[in-house]
Amino acid sequence: MVTEWPVPIEASNRITTMHDFGYVALNMKYVNPEDSGTYTCRATNELGQAVTSASLIVQSKTSIQMETQHEAAMHKIHQRRSHSLPAP
């Protein structure tokens, strides 16, 4: 069996391909927004051809958490900031 990925996939410590007794897989340890897209695999042997595709959408997560777990404390901080600002 011959396996093709129409878009070249560079193997790395993060991305590997596997081909074992007719089982084909693309493994990603973790993903980034740049990995978003459609991944297509084509397998061909003497009996024919099979093609399958999968879409991957990766949304980035903000690195700064904006929510608070202590609403009352956050309210006090905002009050103190508004009282300590100099008049224009």
C-alpha cells in the first residue's frame, strides 16, 4: 500500500505519521492555530484507492485570565482605583 498526504507533512517530535498493517494515522502531540486546515490522506494498493479528509480548527486561548474568582475583592480594587486617580 502507498500512502500519500497531498500537503507535505514534516515529521517532528510533535507530528508523526503511522502506517501499520493497513492502519494509517497522523498523530499530533499538541496543536497550534497554524495547524488549522483540512488534512487529506490517500491510500492506494492493487485493489484501488481510498481517500479520507478531516478538518481541524484550532482556536487560541488567551494567556491572560481576565475573569476573577473573587468578585468582591475585584470590586474593592476598582473602587480604590477610581478614588485614587488625580482629577484632570
